[in-house]
Amino acid sequence: MKFYYVYILSCIDKSLYVGITSDVERRVMEHNDGKYPESYTHSRRPVTLVFYQDFTDPNQAIDFEKKIKKWSRVKKQALIDENFNKLQSLSECRNATHYKYNAKNDEIIE
């Protein structure tokens, strides 16, 4: 069975990089070896693998990668730290128009 991995690297400048691969070990080595000079991580080496999630369905892996690339650093860090309570809290909608915060309600619904 083939696996696909979504991974997060911590770069030397403390930034986080999200990627996808079928071989995590090889890909991290390529990042650290500077195999692709045009890549984000090339000037931010060395990098350290701080998170990865495996998938058997490549489409699920691609969807997950796209999703977490849009996340804030704080939300990515919660995932890395496996702080799922914080991750859930950071994922909640905070718009004034959201049903929890709707001005028609007397209080916030929990």
C-alpha cells in the first residue's frame, strides 16, 4: 500500500513550511541538501521535521495540505503540539454574524 504524507518543517528562521510527499525521509533530506534552489526552504536551512500525517488516498493528502497551508502559525503550532483543544478553539468562526455571536441573541451560545 502506498502512503502519502503531509508534513511541516521548522526552518532556521523559525518559519514553518508545509509540503506533501510519498517519502518523508527523502524529502526532508532534499530540503536540507538544497536540491531545489528556487524552493522556500533553500535559504532557510537547516530544516527540521516537526509534524507529518500519512494518508493512503492522495486526494485526501492534497486536500489536507491545501487546508493547513492557509492556517495561521498559531493554528499550525497547535497541530504540531497535538493540542487538539486549542486547535478546535482556533478553528471556530468568530465573525459577528455567526450564530454564536449574533446580536439577536442575548448571550453567546456554548
